[in-house]
Amino acid sequence: MSAVAASAAVLPRPRTQFAGGASRRRLRSVPAQAGPVARLELGNPLQLTKTMRARLLAAVRALVTSPALAGASDGTRLASVVLTAKADARRDFETSIWAEELGRWLGVSQSTVAHTVLPELRGAGFLGSNVATNAIGWATGLECWVIPMYRAQQAGDRRHALALSRSELAVLLSLITVLFGPGWEPKDKAPIPAGLLAGRTGRGAATDRLGLLLMVLTTGSAGWLQLCPGSVDTGRGRPAATVARLLGCTAAAGAKVLKRLQEHGVADVVRRETRSGLHAQSRVRLVPVAKAHGVAVREARRVVNAVFSDLAGTASGDVESGETAGAIVATGVEGAGQDGITGSADLAATAQHHALHASGVTPVVPPQLSCGFSGEGRGGEGRRPERVCAGEDQAVDCGTDSAGSGSPVAEGGPLRGEKPKESPVEKRVVQRAAGAGAGGRPKAGGWEKAQQQRRVSLPDDLRLRVALAPVSWLWSQLNGWQQDQVEAAATTELAQLAGLGVAPEGASRMLADRLTDRLAETGGEAMVTGPYAWLIRRGLPQRPACSHRKCDDGIRLDTGEACENCGNVIHLRRARRARIGADIDRELPGLADGERRRVLEERLREQVAIEAEDLMWRQAQARAEKAEREAARGADQERAERERAAAAVAEVVRQALACEDCGQPQAGGLCEPCGYERRTEALTVEAGMVAATWAADLEDQAAIEAVAADVRASLTDDIERTRRVFLASAPLGELDADPIGAASVLAFGALRAVEEALVEFRRSALGRLARTEEADAEARRAYKTEQGRRWFRHNPSGADAIAAATKAADTARERAAECLLATRLGRLREQAAAGTRQAASAPWTDRLPEFAGRPLTDDIAEEVIV
């Protein structure tokens, strides 16, 4: 509602009784809403109504808290949500996807999906899937059904949490697309951008995405997360406990998830200061939800990092099982009208006094001191400083008398030796906080700013912390820009190790071992004179000792054992040296050691040059063959394009042809009614043959034709009956309005009648053929054979033997009947084909009288004269 509409709206008040029993309804105006009103965007999934948010939250909780998925990974639980959201209601809630695409949604690799996620879902009875193939039999993906959701939809109970409607499924899919969708470019449509956490991949990515989805669904329109009630872990805080209860993990793991979400800019933890200066109450704001509703969001990352940097960093693993594991509790859903001030005391309120302090230095405002009391000199609020030494670490200014004084109480100056003006350290802190970007990192601007941005501790990413742990001292010697470059190089090396087949959890340890070995070669960190150059050029890069791409200093990266290829290279070099040495001893005997060594080196160099030339020739040959293959592939593609174009043209020409039977234009050679009639005629002939297999002598053509005529008459009656029923039920005038459609319907009805009759004829023929002598003989043989089995020899007349023999006889009788029917139908088809060939090859003497009796038109007469 806009401000103008809100000001004009009126609400009724209760009736007021006046003298004489009269009543009058009074109206009062609603005051205009203060401030601008955010216009809701049509189709924005982050602007959910309270009902829709509660509905989706119930569905997601029903999936991730299912007892069948107890103990499953977060990737498996998130996959159940993704597959449910992508279910197509028009295809009986089926989802078509492949492992690589599902991995992009979950932020994990294709191997993890194939070896962990899908087996866990199938093992829990949570997923049914079939392999989808194309026309030539190649696998194109998976057809999946989330079994609990499918059963809920089939039950028809709309109150079930998983019985989502088509619109609700569409909203859920749009929501997860905005949050962590991989992004794609549909054909002939606008591209779908990647989600907020699309770039978050690897370990813990599925946990972060599931946590963000649950947090968004438990967040109101103001963007404030509804925090959990009750007692929480005093060492982690209520925000971490809330995330932990949503995910069913420990508070330590919840703190890590919340910290990673903060680093990606999708969540903010705001701590309210108390009169004592402690951050006693905390609130979590989901930035995308707040921005979607037009709520101004202020950055609070300095306080956030100060609180969670140490807490979350000490947790082991992404999701740990503890006393809260599996207990995903409801934290409530904030209403649309709440202001979001629902924070609860978590760290300072539940811990002892002075348990936590703010990490930053609060600037001191220079006051006008009067009496020197402790309440003065600390700004207008009159509260105590953030910490005892809040003003003792300021720079000393020689131009001020209070710099050298150690008096705790100075006449006419600040307390505890503080200077009235702001120190250079505080200026740099303020400038750095003001220049920080969206990610909380300041921008590099020259050598001095690079020095100011130096981080003593290793990167926050756990993988990089493990990999760079051996060179932590060298890391502290780098400036900010160099640290960014080393971090990027280490990330690239980890990605390269993962691409070479190294497990993601072992890549960090392997890179750390590489740095340890390289430091041992150098002689330790103290011998490294240029830390940045050593890390970039010597410490981090892979050094293959042979041509194998997985070799690093003679060690296989995928197995950690000695490289076999290096051993082969060394063996070949030694064999070559020994062979050349033997040739020299045979050709030039009696050479001195120095001369022999010189000749040996010359021949070795010549041999190496020859091998290098041979290698270059083979590489040139390989490039030429590759170019030929690419040219052939291009030619094949061009030929395929030409064939497709020719097929398209032929299809257009075929569609322009008139019907062969009725002459209807633009019918593709055969219109729909005529096609139905042809199929009806073919099935009528087939029904006559099926009836003739038992009702006529196959040697008597006249008997076969008589049976076929009777069958045709019976089918004609059925077709006529179906036609009358349709004509009686059709509205008046509808058949005349669309004669082609009416003809198609009538022809299709005739086809259906013949198909149903053909089934009955076939069943009757099988029943008659099952009572023939051939079928009886086959049944007797099967009966005796089954009765004579070795396990029935001791009692061939027992109940079990008789039952098994009877079943075998019935099966043999059915097979014999089917074989007789197929054999006789084949014989009748051959006879019909032979008669057609004889009629087509009739001599001209028999065909000329037929043509002589036809009238001669003017056109035919002119052609004959010409």
C-alpha cells in the first residue's frame, strides 16, 4: 500500500452506545506511513509472503530432517531439496538431470555426486532414478523421483508438507536459483545469472548453501534472522547456536558456517553495545533479503570478524556431530511487520563479566576537563573505555607535553597519559575501515598501503592454512599485495592437484609436504633471502622430473610413491651410457680415462640431439595429425549441416504434397483421416488372418477368403456402431464447422474399434489353438518331463509333483499356441503377398479389355493423337 492510499484508508471502531439506545459507527484515519515504501518486485523469490515462507520451510525441513537421511552428508540432504524443487508436475514430478549439473547446484564435484550423494539417497530409499537415453542408446542423464515427495503428491493430501503445488515448486526453484544456482544461458532466452553462493565450491559448500536456504526461510521481511531461544554455548554465541540448530550440527560448526556466509557478503552479525561498552546482544541480518525489501544495510564486518575469527577458526571440520546433531529445531518465522529487533544476549550476557571485549580502539573525543573525574574525557555518553589500555597505544607526539608524562591523572589533559588528538594508528585504522570493499578487504594503493594491509596470520580458508603452515614465517614477511599473489598461486596449485586425481582433503597436506621439502633443500626459512620470489618460483610450483604430468621431484602426486616413469628414464639413460661406453671401448681401445670421458660426453650429446630432433619430428607429426582430424571433423560437421538442411528442405517439400488418397492439399502426402483408414484396413486384414488360423483350412483359399469376409463384416458393424454413437453425442453444427476434424475423429474411432476387436480375435485364436493336437502333445511331454525331475522321483504322484507338472503343461500349451499362431500367420502373409505379386504382373491381354471399357476424354484423345 502506498503512502497516499494508507493515509486515505479508514478502519471501523467498535460501536458506541448513546442515549436512547442509538449507536453510531465512528471512523478514524490511519496515519501515513513514515519514510519511503519499497515496491515489491514481481517474481522476486526473496520477497516471500508469510504463508509461502512457512510452506517452503516446512517442506525443506521435512526433507532434511527425514529419519531416512540420518547420518547422511549435507550434500545429500541439499540434493533432496534441489531435486524436489526441480520436479516437473507435468511429468508426474520427475526430474531430468545429470551428475555434473547436480554437482554444480551443490558446489561439489561430479565424482562426489556419483560416489557419495546418489548412493546415499538410493540407499536410504529416498530417490528413484532411471538412466535416460537418446535415440541411439547413449546415456543423456538421469530421470529422478524424490520418493517421499512423490508419495505425498499421490496421496492427495494438500496439508502434507511435501505436497507442494506447481506454483510453490516454481517459487522454491527460483529461490534456490537466486541463492546458489549455477547460472546458465537458455537457448533463445535471457541468461540466468549465477546465485549468491555459486562461486562457493569445495569442502563445506553444500553445508553453506543449505544453511543459507534455511536461514532465508526463517527470516522476515526486515532481513533479521529469528534467533533460537533457551541456553546456548557461551563460547560460541546465540547466532552460531541458531545456525547449528538449523543444520543439526555443533555450535563450533555453526560458527564456521556463519563466518563463511559473512565472508561472502550474504549475512551480517550486528552486536548492540551496552552501557558498559560490551557487545551483549547480537542479531543476524540476511543482506539479500533486506535489500530485496528495500531495507538499508550497514556494514558491521569489523565487529563480526572480531567476534567470530577466533571462535570459528578453532572448530574442527565443517559439520561435527554433537549433542545438537540431528535436532533441527524451529526458530520461528518473523512476521512481515516486525522490525527485526529480536536479538538475545548470547556472549556477554551469558558469560561472566568482562568475558569478551571489543577488538577495535574507540577514538577518544578531546573534552574540556574540569575536575579530573573518571567520568569525564570519554565523550558525551559518559561510559567506560572499551578496554583498560584503550588509549595507551597511541603514537607519541613530541610537540605535546603529555607524551612523556606517566602521570595517570594530568591537570588539564586526558586521563592515563592519552593525547587530546587522534593518533596516527587510529587514523590508519579508520582509513582502512573506510576503504574496505564489499568483501571486508581494503584496496591496494602503493607500497605503503600494501605494508598496511599485511596480515600476520594465514588466510582464513582452512585448506590454505594447512598448505601454507610450513612457511608461516615467510608469509608474515610479505606485504599485502604479495600475500594476495601467494594466496592465488597456492589456490591454483590446489586446483591443479585436484585435477590430477588427488583427493581434495589430501591436496592441502601434499602441498604442505612440498613446501617442507623445498625448505629442507634450501636450508630452512632463515636461508630464504627473498620470500615472495622463493614462494612463487621455487616453493609452490610443481617440478616434474620426467614427462609424466603427475610427477613432482620424482614422486607421483596421486599415489605418493616413487614415479615409475622417472625410474624408466633413469634406466634408459644408464643403458644408453653403458651402450655408448661399450662402443667406444670396442672402437677405440686403450684410450686414457680423460680422453674416454671426453669422447663419451660428445657422443652422449650427439645422441641427445638426435633424440631431441626425433621428438620434435614426432610432435610435428602429432600436430599435423591433429590438424587433419580437426579438418575432417569440420568437414563432417559441414556435411552434417548440409544433410540437415537438405532434410529440412525435403520435409518442407513433403509437407506441401497433397494426400495420395483424397487429394487434400498441404497434407504431407497423406492426411490424418486417410492415414487412420489405411491402418484400419491393415488391421482388418490382420484380424481376418488371425481368425483364419483356426477357422479355415490353410490349403483352401476360398475358405480363407470366406472367413476374412465374415470378419470384415463384423468389424464393419462395430465401426458403424461407433460412428453412430459419436454422431449422436456431437453438438449440432460442430461437425459442419470443422469437416476435416470430424473426419479425423471418425477415422480414429474406427481404428480404435478394430484394434479392440483384433485383441479379442487374437485371444480367441490362442484359446482354440491351445486345444489342438500339437498343443496337447506338447503339454503331455512337458507334464511328463516335469514329473520325472530327480527331486520328484521319490514321489511322482505327490501334490507338489502334480502341481509343478500341471503348471509346466499349461506353460507349454500356451507357448505351443503362440508358436502355431505365429507360424500360421506367417504362412497366410506369404500367400497374400504371392497373390498381390501375381495380380500386379498380369499380362496385357488380360488388362487391355479393362482399359478398353473406360471412356475416352478429350485430354486423353489429344495425347493419343499426338
